Amino acid sequence: MPGVSGEPLKPLDRDEEALVRTLFRVMYLLPRAIDADMVCDRQLPLTEYTALMRLSEAPERQLRMSELAFACHLSLSGMTRTITRLETQGLVRRVRSLEDARGWNAVLTDAGFARLTESWPSHLAAVRRRFLDHFEGVDLARLADVFAHVGTVVEPHDGDGRSVAEPSRNCR
């Protein structure tokens, strides 16, 4: 069976298969485990913690809802539900965008920053216990670099820096 480039697909070897299966397991289980630890500690759920963290790092502690959704890897409707929950707790407020009156920004309140600060030790402990403690002796900078490229496509380029790959398809 030919691949995208027309070349035959190379089956996964045993180590590649094990890595891919383990990665899918980590992608599914790790966020749930960290979330469960935080909730057990009576702290923010991971989705809410992540939204507050992203807002705390943004200029003026605010982001357009669509930008926040992208930064948190959520759909816009999922982010809207999250922000609604945080709004009812007084941790976030929504304001009209100054650049575009049709858009909305989420703004981290002082109470939200305080709640984020309160939840940080629980998040840190869970991330260390569930993830980082398993990487003793591993070059974390190199691993982070590899992870940064996962999910992106490397396309060949000609001498002028132009892509020589086929035109992009919506399904790729």
C-alpha cells in the first residue's frame, strides 16, 4: 500500500509499535491522573488550572477566548464552558475585546490568581509524581525538543527554501 508520497509504507518494528502504543496510553491517562490528584487535593481541576495559568502568563492577564482555547488545546465551546465555571466562582471575568467589539476576552481576576497560586503545589506534585520522576537520567532538553516536533510535518525544500511537497490537503 503506497503512502502519501507514493512510496510503500514501512510497517512499524517492535520497538516503534511499543512506543506508539505507550504514547497513546500516556496521552490518554496522564491528564486524567494529574486531574484526579488535583481534585483529590481539593484543588482546581486540570482544565481550569491550565486556563488560569495561561491567563496569568498573558499580557494584562487576558486573552481572546479563541486564543485561550487554542493555548489550552480545547475547542471554543469547551473553553466557553470552562470560563463559565470559573466566572461563577469569581476567578475570571469576560470583557468585550477592544480590538474587535464582536469578540470576548477572558480576564484573570485577583481571586483567580490567588486560586491558581493555591493550586500550584498540587499541580507541581502531580506532574513530578506522574510524569517527571520517570525520566531520571534522560536528556530532558532533547526530549522536549523531540516532543515539540511531534505532530508537525517536515516537508522537503528546494534550494530557494520553497516547499517541494504536494499542496496541502485538508485531511493531512
